[in-house]
Amino acid sequence: MSLREEARAESLRLLDWWANHLVDARGGFYGEVDANDKLVLDASKSIILNTRLLWFFSAMAGWWGDARALTLAKRAADYIRSYFLDIEHGGLYWILKADGQPEDTRKQAYAQAFAVYAFAEYHRATGDAAALIFAHDLQSLIEAKYWDAENGGYIEALDRQWNPPLDQRLSDKDLDAPKTMNTHLHVLEAYTRLHEVAPTDDTRTALHRILTLFLDRFAGPDGHLRLFFDMNWNDLTRSVSYGHDIEASWLIWEAAEALGNEALLVRARPIVMALAETARGEGMSEGGAFSYEKGFEGHLDPDGEWWEQAEALVGFVNAWQMTSEANWLDAAEKVWAYTRAQYGAGGASEWTWYAASAPKDKIYKAGQWKCPYHNGRAMIELDHRLA
């Protein structure tokens, strides 16, 4: 089969796995499935897993017209609005207990952005007017609560009542910095999708601002992203993230195309290609493995995690579309072959966290950070781009 045909088949296999393993009779979806496909019944439920489920099921419903995906998307949308939404103060909680009660009530900008992304996709699949209103309201909340009017940029997190928290990190891997590339990247992604689905003057203005900011602040002259900053934009970056470099390459281009602004397209093109070229040159092995990052001590993670392989597939195909140079498509084919051999792609289960050859713990197959978003989206993107 061609890469496109394999991607189409893989998207449906992923839908089968997520549909068959996550539905919680108490409402919504379970919070974790371990590395052996066993449910963890008492696992907490994260907003990231739930918004990414909403996005994936909505995208599969819209792309394939799949009735099962549409039912699951509605289930996800209803659960988020019923349980994750803070009725008193607004915004979405970070973590719920297994029974749906609030556990961690922080309001991460990253989480609000993923909800914009997911509800925009849900509206596109269903025409649900309330979903579009919800997405627009969350965008307005991001602009009102997280935008730093003095210095520019979006701050990471606030507590339930919109005060600064003691710790702003998304995860233990991150620096406790008030402005990060990762959050800005996913605000960019969310604003792009909302503008594509239902463009207004407000969505255009917001998308133009975040894209310009991303190009100004996060894209470095060495073909790598700058990852962490303080409030005054002093650079705190201590590592290279190849996974984010390649993911940002195609998301930047997607945003510029959504705006249709020729000046921004001209400005973005060399940045996009530099990110892709450096990621391929430094982050990809001869065997097709795509690395996660290189620490500031120079240590390279040689095997990577599942999500970098998925983003490399899209990033390399995007570079091929931009240049018509066959070596980009060859790189995508090589990554796909490695992913099939090492991560379980093409099988009957969800992809594993790490490559089979990696000397690391298996980690879970579904959970706070393991969702059908990176690999599911990659399969949909490949089907679309290689049509």
C-alpha cells in the first residue's frame, strides 16, 4: 500500500482502539489505560486527554462521516461542558477525579487553547452553534486573562480565581517559566482552526498577533525554537526540542496560509524550512527514528516518543509540498517504516509511548498526555496532503 493508503487504514484502526477502550459508564471517558491495554479505573481525568479526544472524534466524524465517531464526539463535548467547566469562575479545570469532581483547579492557558481547538473542530463536524459560541468565548477568555498587556505574550497559568499560581509548569519536564513556546504553539494552532472554521475580524486579528509573536520570539536563527522565557522575554531555554521544531514548522505554515497574508507567508517560509531542515538533519537517525530533544548538556534522546514520529511525518510531507523535493517524502517514508516497526503502528492497538528497542519503561497507552491527537491527526493530515 502507499503511504496515503496506510494512513487512511491506520486512522480507522486508531478510532477502533480509542472507541473500544475509553468509554466510562459513569460518564465521559476513563482517565488511563496502561501499557498492557488494561483500564485504570480510579485514574484521574485530564482536560488534555478529554479535549484531544473531542478533537480526534470530531475530526474523524468530519473526515470520514463516521457515525460512531460523531456519537463519541458528542459524549466528549457534553462531558467537558458539564464537568470541566468552572461554572462559578469560568474557564476549564486541569484535572478531575475519576468520579468527575475537581481535583486540580488550575487554569492552564494550554488547556483553554485545546478546548478552542476541539470545539471548533466539533462545530465543523456537526454544525453545533453552541459549540462555536463556546470556542469563541474561550478565545475571548484567553485574550482577557492570559495576555500580558505590558510585555506581550500569553502567561502559562492562573489559579481557579484567576490569580497567579505557585507553580506554572505543564509537567515535571518543564521549567517553571511564565511564558513558554509550547503554550504559544497550541494557542497558535487553536486560533488557526477557529479562523478556518468560522472566520471573523476578531479571529483574524488574534491569529495574526499570535503568529507574528511566534515568529518574533520563538523562532531562533539557528533553526530551533526558544522554549522558555520570563515575563520580560529573557531567554531561559536550556535544551533543543526536535519534536516541537518539526511540529511548529507545519503549524506555522498552516497559520500563515489560513490568514492568506502574502507578507507573512514570505516571512514565514524560510523559518518553516529552517525548522524542518534542522530537525531532519539533527533529530532524525539513519534508521528513521526521530528524537525528542537534546538537553543542554548535549545528551541526545535517540529513540524519541510516539508523538515526535507523528509530527515528523506531517512536517516532512509539508516540506515536500512546499518544495516538491522528493527527499522530504523519502524522509517521511523512513519515519513511517520505523514507526511501524517500533511503535506498533499498523497493529491492532494504540501506539506505544517509546520504541520497542528503547531501554525505558512502557508508560501508559492512554492518559493525561497520551491521546489520539498526534498520531490520529498525522494520519488524517497524510490522507489529505497525499490525496
